Amino acid sequence: MTETQTINETATANYEAMFLISQGAAADLAGVVDHINHLFERAGATLIAMSKWDERRLAFEIDKQKRGVFLLTYFNAPRTAIQGFERDCNLSETLMRVLILRVDHLSVEEMKATDGREDLVTEAKLRAEKAAKTAQKDESVSIGAPEAERAAQAAAAAAAAAAEAAAAEVSAKAVSETDSEASPQTDPAETTPETAPEAASDA
């Protein structure tokens, strides 16, 4: 191995990488950041800065996704490792797209000035809490739905029973009134069949 080849293999450069992730993946933003850091480690790269660049609607659908979250990173890596790093990013199921550019026009201080890893940690916590609340809400709805259905059925059954009881009461009252009208009332002044002959004989 010549000295020139050794220098070329060990030479490093500064790069910019823009990662695009779906909103679903962004729900576990901390996991996405760890995944990207793992890819950098595999490539032997040193991360200089990482920040959330934007979250917006995509110009066209990518993997059936209409919106995405963009993460901007600056890193230093061996030149020979970039091809393998880009291949790993393209094979990743977490990342939708990646764009890697050489950045000789920026100083390390300028790249460090864009670092927003602390903000990413904060946002990752907020997204995790939101995802947990959504999951808990969905679970309570799925569990509560049968209970609500049973309650509605019980209320309907109770209403039907009450209506049936009311109808039975009205029917019984109507029958009672009909019986009372049909049965004659005894008048003490009226002559009974037994006393009628006696009254005739006396006359």
C-alpha cells in the first residue's frame, strides 16, 4: 500500500445530511435520533450538529406519506465511508429519504451554531407523551364501547318493560271499569222475587 493510498483512506471531510422521516416514525423521535447516531457510528463518522429543520407537507407522496419531518445534520467522516453510509440510510426502514452533500463552504463553528440536539430531546419527550395519551385514549374507547352498548341495551329493555307494565295497568283498569258497569247494583227498595207473591196475596 502506497503512502498516497493510505492518506486517501484516512482523509476525512465535513458533510451535510438531510434526513426525511414520516410523521409516524417521528412519534418515536428519540428512537429515530438513536438510529441515525448508530448509522454514524457504523460509518466511523463524528456528529457535529443535529437539529429539526422543518415539518411540512411533501410536494408528492413518498411511501404513501403526505407529510414528513426533516432532520438536518452536519458530520465529519472518512471519505471512503460515505458510500457505505448512504447505502445503510437507503436500506433503513426508519428513514424515508436522505441527501448527503459535501460542505467545504462552512466552518466547524458555523455548523455547531445550528446544533439543536437539546431541542430535539425536548420535542422527543413531548411526542412520546402525546403518543402515549393517544394510545391510552384509543384503548379506553375500545374497552368502553361494549359497556356503552350494554348500557344502551339495558336502558332500552327497561323502557320496554316499563311500557309493557303501563299498558298492562291500563288494560286491567279498563277491564275493572267494564265489570263494574255490567254488574247491577241492589236497591233495598226494590221488591225481590220472593217478596212479590206475598205482596200480591196481601192485596
